[in-house]
Amino acid sequence: MTLKVKREDIVEVISGAEKGKKGKILKAFPSEGKIIVEKLHIQKKHLKPTKNNPKGGIVEKERKVDVSNIMLLCPKCNAKTRVGFKTLEDGDKVRVCKKCNEVID
């Protein structure tokens, strides 16, 4: 599966409990069709005390979000948009905003 978003892109969640929230992509998993978005879809994990972490405790971390539940925010028009692809004259393949037809990459 090819993702139309990549790391460092700003995205907005379009469905689910986090709907309407925005964040930056930290990591992408193309084979699973999922991404991790900064400060979204937070999970609390309880850690047992170990040698390295003698106190143990509760740690919050981001969980994976399905790509179908997010949309890219265009840096030029600042709107949620679908992503298209375009081949430039020099042969480079770039991502394009479907609303304003500006190059995203």
C-alpha cells in the first residue's frame, strides 16, 4: 500500500474520537496503512518496576491511526485536501493539492 502522506506532514483527523484535531506525523507504517500522529490517540501504559526503571509508573504514548481517518492539510491553502500526483518536466513525481493545484513537496 502506498501512503499519500509522509513524515513531518500536518494532518487533521476526520473521524473517530479525535475528530477535528491536528498534528504532525511522527512515523508511517505503509505496509499496515497506519501512521502515528504527534499528541493524538494517546494510550496509557502501566510499567512494572525494573532495574532501569525502579519506580515503574504510567507512561502515555501515541497509538497508530488508520490512514483513512486522516486528511492532509495543504501548506499553501491551509485546507483539508486530497492528494494527487503529477510528473514534472524534469521527470520528478511530486504530490499536488487537489484544491489549489499547488505542489506539496
